Amino acid sequence: MKIDSGDIKRLLSTGWQSWSNKAINEALFRFPALNYPPAEMDLPKYDNIPIPRLPKKPVTGWCSWYAYGWNINDTKILENSKWISKHKELPLEYVLIDGGWCVEGDWLNEDNRRFPNGLKGTVRKIKQVGLSAGIWLAPFLVSPRANIAKEHPDWLVKKNGRFVDGLKLTHWNLPVKFQRWILDVRNPEVQEYLSKSISYLIKDCGFELLKLDFLYANHFNPYMTGKEADDFLHNFLSEIKNKYPSVYTIGCGCPLIPAIGTVDSMRIGADSIISPFLKFSSFARIIDRFLYGYTIKTLKERLWTKRFWNVDLDTYVCRKLSGLTERQILTHQKMIKEADGNIFLGDNLTRLPRDRIDKYIYPLFKQ
């Protein structure tokens, strides 16, 4: 079976990558810029793409991002791992260590202050309580604070003498501390570094799930055409799939078309809440409630794509101070159940009241 031009048109009408939504495609003020394919690129048209069989079932687990943001460490990860192991009535398989485990770009060097026994030690303890471990990385982005940026500035994309921002939150340059620069994946040394990083996390550390994020970054490399960026992403994801067939992959912030057939799962909407980026402030909770409607609309428009991949409706958050209303929490719960895709929990489970677990979490796993 193959995906035809009608399916391609339908898919692209919902937005070009994971977080884009149909509503903003027609907006006059294009912000953030990442929601739109670069205007200067000739994004290719596709047809007759083979639709893969889905040999891997959707997965379940717990994700650190929505509980702690960047403020994670070995203790917090293992506390939640032990809680899960003691509550086997919740069929959770994975503990996903999200952002904060290293300076972005330094994928071979975890923060040993946060993980004193290294990631390998943390993974070993996760496995000892009967769970598998997953890890987040944004392979094509580099923080200005990263050692990679200091030691290999020639690996980064430059235009007019300045490093190119790969986050693309705006059409203009933000202060450096908010930027993430783009690795020049045309460089063979960069390709080798990425390959070593993936190998380190899987073979050395023992991770069995990769959440690959901000995969749209190469599309904002001014020296790559849309087709070149698409082709590189497709080949990069295919190589991981072929080299590590037992590892479960989730595409996030990912251009949709080139990922068909290359990832086990795809995020089909924006983040559940953006509070982690704003240090869980009360203002952020107001924004979360407002943005929720756009997120749900996008999820509804993309549920049909589960014939291409296991759909991921992002992490489920139900704590009282999440910023979401009870109706919003229950709507997300219902959609996750209907989607029959991944289920990840995002609260600090060790502090979540029993009544909220009974009301919001247990129903996720009931037929």
C-alpha cells in the first residue's frame, strides 16, 4: 500500500511539522516562525510513498519534562521509577529522561552533577526495578554554551558571519542565550559525531527509546534546499531504524512527510503545556489554557495518520496546578484513549494525590 498525492495534500494541510496546525497556516502574522516551512525553500512534492507496516506496538511510560522541565537529576528520575514499579496496576513500560541531562549539543557528555553515576548508572537502576529507559535529544541543535560550539565552531551553520538560529521562534535574532545553533549536517565530521552520539546513548548507556526533537532544524539551514533537508532527515531516521531495529523512536518537531516509514511514532500536535519553558510560572499556566484549544484541534485533524505511525498525543498532565481546566484534562484523556497510540504520564507521580490518579490516570488504561 502506498500513500498517494491526496493523502500528502491532506497531511500537509494540517501543517508541515509536528507542532504546526491548520489554523495558523492562514495567519497574517507568522509567529513562531518554526510553524511555517521556510518561504525561500522549494519544499518538494511527494507521491507514491510506501506505507510501512507497524511491527511495534504503541508504548507507555512516564516523561520527566512536564514534571520538572530542565531541573532534573538522578534522584528525581529514580523516585518516579520506584513509584511506578510499586504500582504495577499502571502498565507503564518506559521512563523517559527529557531535556536537562546535558547541555544541548554535547550529546556525548551528560551532566555529572545531576547524574553522578552517569546515564549508564541511572539506566541500570531503572532496569533493576523492571522498567526500560528512554532519552530525549535534539540532534541537530547546539546551545551556545555547549563544548561542541566552542571546540568545533566550524561544525555550525553561519550566514553573513553569524551563527544561524535553529529554533526559529522569531524571524529576527533573539539574544544569544535563547538561541540554538544548527549543526551543519553536510559536514562528514558532523555526521560521524551524530552517529557516535546515537551509538553512545543506545549501546553504552542502554537506552531503548529515543525521543528525537526539533527535527525541523535543517530546513532552516540557508545552504540546503527543502529536498536536501527532507532527504537528509529521511536517511538519518532510516539509518537509526535499520541499525537499531529494537529501539523505539518518536519523532517530535518533525517534518511529517520525510518521516513516513522511518519512525515508530510521531507527535501529531504541540506540547501539552509550555510551562516547563517558562519555569512553571502562573503566567505560563494561563497561556497553557489558552493554547490548549489549538492543540486539541490539530490532534483531531491528524488522528487518521495512525496508519503511517503510532500516534503520540504528547504527555498527559492532570495535576491541579497544570493550568488546564478539568474539562480540558478529560478531553485529552478521551482523545488519548481513542487514538490507541502512545501513553505517557507527565506529573511527579510521587506527589500526585490518589483521587486524581483514580479519576484521571487509571481510566487511560481501561478498555
